[in-house]
Amino acid sequence: MMKKSLLAAVLLSFAVLPAIAAAETWKNVPLIDHNCVDKVKSDPDQHETSCLIKCAKSGYGVLTSDGTWVKLDKKGNEEALAALKATTKTSGIRVTVEGERSGDMIKVSSLTID
């Protein structure tokens, strides 16, 4: 019985590790809407907040340090839009995002404007 309990505990710990290891943080990365990503990718800090709000329906993403645009999930889009509506910044929106990346999407656990 002790061996079965120990084996179960070890197997469970291995099942939990990938979920823990998958969490990532992207700090001070540009927030860009899908409509404008190609237009502003070379100079994202010139992208205006009003444009980000107007293009909300296209979806948001972040520009990673290697120049890849990674889209946000539904929760991330909702948090981004709420943060954009609350900010006084008129351009150069950079965010910190915590979540799990799966392919070309981030499952967002939190998003804040820097």
C-alpha cells in the first residue's frame, strides 16, 4: 500500500510540473491590435491609444523581444480593452502579461499597462 501511495504521489507531481513550468511573463512589451500589427511593428511606440481602442474587435497581441506578434486570448483582450479605456497614455502602450503560451496565443492570467 505504501508503494502505491508513493507511486501515485510521484506520478501526480510529474503531471503538475508542466502546468507550473508553462507559466510565463512578458514584461514591458508593446500591445498591438491585429489590424495594425504590420503597420506599426517597426515603431510600436507611435501607435496611438485611440487606434488601439477603435481596433479592439480585431483582437490584441503583444510584440515579443524577437519581433513575433503573439495574440491574446479572450480574457486578455477583455483586460487589454479595459486597461486602455482607463489609461491616460495617448500612445506607446506597453504591458506586462502573465500567462501560458500555446503556439501563437497567450492564455492570459493577468495584464497590466506599464
